[in-house]
Amino acid sequence: MAATEQATVIAAHGRHYLVQAKELKLHCVTRGKKSDVAVGDRVEYQLTSANQGVIEGIVPRSSLLYRSDQYKSKMLAANLTQLIIVVATEPSFSDDLVSRALVASESSGIQAHIVLNKIDVTASLSKARERVALYARLGYPVHEVSVTAAPEATRTTMLSLVQGQSTILIGQSGMGKSSLINLLIPDAEIATREISAALDTGKHTTTFTRLFQMEDYGGNPSYVIDSPGFQEFGLHHLSEGMLERAFPEFLPHLGGCKFYNCHHHTEPGCTILAALDRGEIAGMRHDLFKQLVHEAAQTIGY
């Protein structure tokens, strides 16, 4: 059997993968029908021609971020160290999506940051600041930028965040995520077109996740992963126990409930509900917790 080499998966489309192997970009497929490879994975591959290969295995991951509903799951990226959620003063962002992304980051052991873009839109700024302050109080760093009004300052802020990290940017369409990527990686659009051509994805250049490697800082490579904009973020794969631990404001109160199997919904003697009454837990966050538990309990009916 020929020797395998290691490479990093930089884009995925269906069961087709583009991997970066030192200076080479290779178009790879998996053996059989397996498609459990994610962007950011380190893989072992064998060359089948000058620019093509077969993925033989996945190097053990340090983290995996994915979303799921009751029918299927979608791997977003592997080996991440941080998640940046991009929101804007306008159009209005979804607190539901932000909170779900934060729960996903907590359950995956990935550090989360929030970037508030378009702070030059002063009419909507105070309202947006008020909304992100909830997450700042929970300990998530919030960074204010304006791609259009202060591109250099924004680039400096973003560079300081991503240096030496493996970062995925998540955001609804209209938040300016693509503009931030283009500030960080000036040739991102050219690279995306090349990836699209290599994977033969036709015109659908924005529907796949892709990884950009930036120049090294202090010897550490920096990876920036751009994900397609999405409106839904299901967390069907998380159990009730995993969910309650993914809300940092719940942690001081867990284990103190009257009943050991407390669901923190309506039970008497529940420390989470007591903290909610005292205003230590936001009603919106407790509602999301109940909603996520409800979603996770849904099974597919045949």
C-alpha cells in the first residue's frame, strides 16, 4: 500500500474536498459513501494522479462545530479554536441565532466573540449596543467595528482576534461578514473562484464553507473559515444535560435544585427559576433553553 501524506481540508462540496498539501491543492474524494470530513480537518490521503487523491483517514480532531435538526446534521468546521459571530446595527440581527451559536460554541469548547459591525449607522447603534450588552454580561467579548467608515481600524481589530487561531465567522446575510473576510484576506474572492472551479460547483460560490490560511504570526499559522450565511441553527444533537451546561449563567446554580432530575421548567425549589425571578438569568435565554430542550426531544415520526 502506498504511503499516506497529511493535508488540511480547505473546502467541501458534497463528497468532494479540496485539500491543501504543502504547496499543492488537491481535489480529493472519500472511499465509499462516507462524507464525514469537515473543513479544517487534517486528513491522510493518497495521490491518485498529479492533482487528485483519496482521503484514507481523519486525524483526531480537537473540536467539531456542527448544527442539526431532527433529520440531519451539518458539520461546519473541525479543529476550531474560536467562533466569531458577526452582527450589525442594521439590518436587525436575530438573538435566537446568536444565542444558538453561543450554545454550540460552549458545547464544543470553542471560545466565542461577537463583532458588532456598522457602528457608523448611529441611528441604530444604541439599540444594537443594548442588545449585545446581554452577551457581554455573560462574559462574551464584544468588539465594535465599521468596515465602511473605518476599514483600517477594523482590519487591525480583526487581525488581533484571528492571529494564531483557527476561527470560523458566522453571521446572517447583510451583517457584513463577507466584507470582513475581504478586509482580512484581500484575495479571498479570487481564492473562492479557484476553489469553486476546482470543486466544479458551478455558480454556487457562496454555498460552501472554505478555509483561508493567513501568513504566520510568531510561527503559528492563522486559519480563517468563512461559512455560508444561514438563518437556522439547530442543536438537535445536544442532550438536556449538555444544554444546561452550555448556558454559562446557569452554571453557578446547577446542582442546587430540590429535585436531582429537575428540568428547570416549572419545578418547585428550582435554583435556575429562582435566579430567573431575581433577574440573574434573562427571560429570553431561559426561553431559548426550554425551546432547545423541546427540539432535542423531538424524534422522527415514521
